[in-house]
Amino acid sequence: MDDRSHLKIGTCVQITAVDGIVNVNSLFTLAVFVGLAWNPFDSSNSLITDPRCNPTARMTEDLVTFHVFSFSSFLFSSLIALGTKQAIRIAMSREVHKIVLLAHVNKTFLRLSMLVSAVGSLCGCGFLMLALVNMIQIKLGTLSCGSPQTIFAVVPLVIFVPLGLLIYVTCVVYAFVS
């Protein structure tokens, strides 16, 4: 395989990766935005029957705060990814060869921008998980109350989300170093 086809495949893979980041972040951003529209103070929106399990005002404040942090992180990540994609496309438009379309993009810039975008996505997922834990406590009762429904809802969330993030970070680090 010659250098030209290797560069073309690399650039296509990088554009596809950036598209994937933007698409996933868009879905999460929509979910967070819809979550922000929900009113946590609506008492008819709760399944709690034991008054000792009622959430504190701090939990509802944290819910909104974590949603905003998550929204900001996903938006930041998407903007960085879209900027990177635009930089690749601009470089491609300047360098049109007879048959093969090549893009000469600074590898350090590309890797760094993809890493920063991944960190934004990672933070967004972490904050979204924290917001969901607070939402579960508001809907089903606090964790300190020991409600089985709350525990059954929170435990898989705090196991699978970090596990998925660990796999994501491993893939990002692998892509960053190779």
C-alpha cells in the first residue's frame, strides 16, 4: 500500500470517528435537554410512599446542576469535533490530486483535538450519570433510605456506565498513541 492510499484511508477513518463523536454527543445533548425540561419539584411525579425517603432540596439542585454540566460538556465536545472535521475538510479541499483526495493535517493537532473532544464526552457521560442517580432518588427515594427499587436502579447505572467509559477511554488512548 503506498503512502497516498494510506493517508486517504487514515483521513476517512478520522472523519468517520469525528462523525461518530458528533452523532453520539447530539443524542446525549438531546437527552440532557429533555431532562432539563422535566420539573423535579412536581410532587405528582414521584413514586415515593414513605415520607422518610423524600429527596432533599440539594438533590433537586444537583439534578439540574449535573444536567447543565453534562449539556455543556457534550456541546463542548461536539464543537471541538466539528472544528476538527472542518479543519480536515479544508485541508482536503486545498490538496486535490488527480485521483486520490489527500488531506495533510497536523497529526499533533488532530490527535489533541480528538483527545479533548473525548474528554468532553467523558465528562458529559459522568455528569449525566450523576444527574440520573439524583433523578432516581427523586423518583424512587433516597439511597440512604435503603429503598430496594432505588438500589436496583442505581447499581447497574454506576457499574455499566463507568465500565463503558473505561472501554471508551481505552479505545481513545489506543487511537491517540497509534
